[in-house]
Amino acid sequence: MGGASPAGAVAEGDTAAEKRKGKELEENIFKKTCISTQSTINNIFKKNLREEVCLEIIVSFYNNGIPFNVSRSEEYTRIFKKAVRYRIGFKPPSYHELRLPLLKKHMELVQQSLEEHRTYWKQVGCTIMTDGWTDKRRRTILNFLVNSPKWTVFLKSIDASHITKTADKIFKMIDDVVEEVGEENVIQVVTDNAANYKAVGEMLMKKRKKLFWTPCAAHCTDLMLEDLEKKATLHKDTIYRGRKITTYIYARTALISLLHIHTKGKDLMRPGMTRFATSYLTLGCLNDNKGSLIRIFFFPDQWTSSKFAKTKDGKIIASVALDKMFWKEVVICLRDTYHLLHVLRMVDSKEKPVMEFIYEEIKNAKEKIRGAF
């Protein structure tokens, strides 16, 4: 019989299979190359497009005086996530929409959220917190907030400029807020520790038998720092002398540049949670940069040859910076207040409630301050 042998048929079959595999391999390589190239092009396009969008955003920030801290808020991120979900054709809200219908809608949502909180207050109770401050027009504003395990919500503000800050007047305002929230829901009222608020607290507890008045832990700790700064002569004089150094240097551009050369860009001032905390944090910065300050006023080619060294104030500042006793007193002030500043930082934190450990921390701070001396 004629025809190809079985061995020949297998060989031809193997050759055909190899050709098919080779063709598939070439096709796969071609597809992967195309996909890779397209992906690279898309990435470059997206990168350029993102850069254009980012430049538009930053121009909007610059031209409208929007603080950069806005970019750290949750709302900032949510805007772009929801705008992207809308995809092509999203039209931002107009001036009229922002001013009227959207504002009204948002107020309705806030009221709805507040009602949900009111329901929760009935279940677990809540704390009313009040905080007074003065705005740029010298108006006294009282803010009222309500705290619960769920969240802290802003309730209202009252312009108290026309109200005499007597205990009776303040009591009437806070008592009205307790009535609004519901006496049966309020566990405690937190205010600052001023004499008139102490009296208000006693009046509240006398009328409302089931609630407690609690002084603000941060304000109490700050009052301790205030007493040290104003009533302890060593603290008062040391802070005054330290403030003269910082005020003198930061009022003169040439000295700021000289300072940054020696401190490698570090500053002598650090803002704190309160005005009195700032005083002691600044002393801490001065102590940290002690060597740099001494070098500024000690090197003849930088200080003594300058015009500042010839002035009366310049001579006073130099004498303070080179005074060994001043630096010893700075250390004493820091030893006095370090543990109080630690407590203040804890109670001013928003990370977790501090009621469960504040009394223990104050007790520890007192023992550590006593032990330091």
C-alpha cells in the first residue's frame, strides 16, 4: 500500500503544531506589546491631565485666598471622589445654588443629623460644653456644644457682648440650654474655672439635682501655668527676659538670618495650646538653642562689629544671652512646668477621652514636680 509512513505523519503533525505555537506566541507578544504601549501612553496622558487639574486647583487656592489646610480636610477629598463618579459633564454649583437652595438643603440635613443625636442622648446621656471667646470686633461669643460617645455637635452661639458677665446672667443662658437639650438627658455641664462659672456650677446643681458641673481640665491646667508665670517671681522674670530675646531678634531681618545660620533653620518660638503654655514652650526652644544663641553674641566678627551691638537694647539682649544664671533659671522653670505641659497636651488632644485618667495624671504630675526638687 502507498502513502506516508506513521513516523512521517507524526513528524508532519509535530511541525504543524510547532508552527501553530509559534504563531500564537508571536500574536501574544504583539498583543502584550500593544497593551504595554497603550498603558504607557494612557499613564503619560493621565499624568499630564492630573498636572493640569492640580494647577487649576492651586490657582483657585491662590486667587481666592483659600488656606492650604483645607486640603487636609475629609470634605476636600470627598469633593473630587464624588465629582469623578459623576464622570464627564459635571457642572459645578453656581453662586445662586450655593447661596440659597444648597444652603437650605444642607441646613435640613444638619437638623436631621441633630435629631438623630437627640435620640442617642436620650439613650446614653450627654455633656453640655460651653466656651467663650472674643472676635475681631471685640464681641464676646459663647459657643455651646453637646458631647456624647457618638460625637460632639455644635448646638448654638450666643452674642453675649451686651450681657454683664455676672453669675446670674450666665446661669440663665446655660440653664436655658439645659432645658433645650432636655434635663433628663444631661449628665454634666463643663465650663471654664473662672469664679463666676464656679458660682454658676453650684447654682445649676442646686436647681438640676441630676447633673454635675465639671470645670474644664485644660483650663484648670492652664490656670496653674498662669499662676506660675504671674505669681512666681523667678518664672515671671525669666519669661520676661526670654521674651525680650525673641522679640528683639524677630523684629530684625538681619538677626533672623543670622539666627537661622547658627540654629540650622530652627526657631526660638513654638506656639502652644494656650498663651501660657506658649511662654514655657518658648523657654524650651531657647534652652534647646542655647549654644547657638551664645555663639551669635560671642563671635566678634558677627555681633560686636554689627550696628545692633552698639545700641542700648542690643547690649541688654547680649548680656541676657551670655548670663549663666539666666540659663539656670530657664532650666528651673522647665522643671517646674514640664509635667503640667504634658498633662495639658493630653487633655487638649482629640484622640481619646481623658476623664478616665486625668485625675491620676494630675496626681502623677504633682509627685514628679515634687521629686524634681
